[in-house]
Amino acid sequence: MRRREYDSGSNRGPGPSGAEAPGSVARATKGRRAAESLVAPLILTAAVVSTWGAALGLGGLAFGPLLGFEGLDPGIPLMTFVLLVALGVDYGIFLMHRTREESLRGVPVAAASLIALRRRR
């Protein structure tokens, strides 16, 4: 749904042409944000689980056929999951710190986030 420009002296929409009133645009935006707030954690969870599965799979390939180890210790899946989540959280903290540094210099938050992602130390 596109935003429409409204006359600042009027609370009415563009007229009876079938266009939405200003309130319906706000309701649609709130609905979209609510849907995004429900979908974002699901995407994040899927990304973490798929990364964890890929790490277990690559570890199984490296230690099984290549190095000749048979079987897997029962504690390995839990330990790898904790390690990967901890690394992800640490990276998120460092990224937020870099973003904050840039935003304190007066850079808008969106641009500061991009700068933080590109910057290497």
C-alpha cells in the first residue's frame, strides 16, 4: 500500500476516488508491523537451528570419514549449540557497540548500522 500525500489543512483523504482514508493507512501499517514482529523471531530461530545443524553436519563429516572417529559423544550437540549461540550473542553486542559509536558521531542509525557492518578492526 502506497502512502498518499494529504493536504495539511484537511483531515480527509484525496476524495471519493476509492482511496483509503488516513486512518486505514495507519491501521494497515500497524498490522504489517505486528506481522513482522511475529515473523522475525521465527526467521532468527530458523537461522540459528540451520547454522547449528550445518556445524554438526560438517563436524560429523570431518571427524567421521576423514579422521576415522566413530560415533558422537551425547554432550556434543548441546555444547556446540551453546557455543554457537554464545558467539552469535557476542557478535551482536560488538555490532551494537560499533553502531552506537557511529550514531554518537552524528550518523543516522540506519547509516551507522551499515558502517558498523562494514568496519573491520
